[in-house]
Amino acid sequence: MPRFYPNVVTLTHGAEAIEEQRQAIRILGKSNLPGRWAVKDSFNELELGRLGFDVLFEANWIRAFLPDETAPSSDIVWERGGKGPFPVDDENFTMFTGRRGFQVVAGGTIYRAEGMVGISNVVADAADAVAVWRQLALLAVRTFPRLPLVGYESGAELQAAVDAGFELGDPLKVWVRSRD
């Protein structure tokens, strides 16, 4: 897996799914995965402490359907990317870079899949965070119209997304385990 991405992501929940997921994680635990590896517990149900994992962070899902186009914006100018240091040849993926003059001050990635658009890797100074979330939401619905927006955040970033009009959703955890 690329650095900073989980090796396992849960996509279903319920008692049967949880046991299946734990078994898959046990099998991976016996493999030769190098270094640290992680599990995104999308439904906050796995409780992997007994399998040698620690909670890396806790977050909440967020979602939005129609961003408020009349909300105040900022002087950040957005450029659609996907080239440069992260070339991606996928029509469902795009990156946006926000600049003030020649200085990059914000950014985020948008990915369309399974009838929704994920917003992730949002970067902004605290003073711009709410406006950046609003603007990225608008860019997402203009890029991939008529699809709900989803993501997950924690801490100040979660609050900025909520202040920008995203709804707070269910909790999730990302678990991490180091190889001995």
C-alpha cells in the first residue's frame, strides 16, 4: 500500500462481517507485511487491541449533498491538477490546488466511486479552513454533478468541514500495528 494508506478497509458491518474481517486481519498478521500497517475500521466495530493494534486516530464520517453556493468564499484561486508530483491517469480522480498569487495555500483530492464523491487530503491554514472546505465541495459537485459528497475527518479539520456545511456522521477508527 502507498505510505499513509491503510492495508485493510472495512466495507460492510454486522456480526458475520466483523468476524470475517478479523479473520482476514489475523491472516495478514501472519504474513510478511513489512513495518507498520493499518486497518480503517469504517464502522468503529472491530476492537483490534487484542490482535496487537493501537488506535492511530478516531474520526467521523462527513457528508454533504448540495453545497451552499451563496456562502462566503475567499481570495484563493483554484487549479485542477493531477499532474506534477502525483500524476494520475484516472477520470474519476482529480486534485485541486489553491493559490494566493504564486504561493500554494490549500489543496484537496476528489474521487468518484460507487455513486458518491470522496473528498480527502484537504489542506488549509486554520484561518482558511472553512472557506476551503466550502470551495472544494463546490468544485466536487461541479466536477462530478448530482452525487453526494463524503469523507472523514477529526479534530479541527472535522469542525471546519461541519462549519462549511457538511453533516457529521458515524465514528470510525484507524488502527495501526508495528512489526516486531
